[in-house]
Amino acid sequence: MKKLLTTACLSLLLVGAYAQGSPSISQRATEFTRSLAPHVGLDDARQIQVKRLTVSRMEKEQEIDRMYVGDEAVRQPKLQAVAEEYRTNLKSLLTPAQYQRFEQWAATAPANATAAKP
């Protein structure tokens, strides 16, 4: 349940940033990565990789939002699958300690959401 709540919060963070409309996906991914980096302890190389993962996730979420507008019964499970894929890829990219710090940071996502939004 905690994992589901965390994933939902991160999805809202990323989708909420998209809903504001002005910054590009790349800009939003950069902001998200910059806000995450000090909490997780990302070096420059991993920041680039996390940004790439985040851009990919945001693009997939944007496409799902576009394709399934008004159909929450289909849209939500698809967004959940994208979020789970993101977490799996992130877990393989980060060290175990970094991923644990990510989990802790994500658990407080509502507070971090305002920091990560453009």
C-alpha cells in the first residue's frame, strides 16, 4: 500500500507538472532531477541517466493522457504501469543506498512536489 501511495504521488508530481503546460518535458525532467539529486546523492553521470529515464516516463505519461482523456478506467492502470516501470529502471540504475534514499524522499512526495514543479 505504501509503495502504491508513493507511486501515485510521483505520478501526480510528474503529471501535475505537465498540466501546467508551459515548460517542456525536458525542462520538467531537469527540474525533477535537480530536486532529487541532493536527496539521493546523484553524481553528474547518474543525474543524466535519471533525467533520461524521467523524460521517457513523462513522454509515456503524456501520450497516455492524450490517448485516454476522459477514460480514467483505462488511463490510471496504464499510468501505474509506467510508474512501476520507472521505479524498476531507477532501481537498476541507482545503488541500493541511493534507491533507499529515493524511497524515503518519495514517501514525502507531497512536500517535494512543490520543489520539483517548474
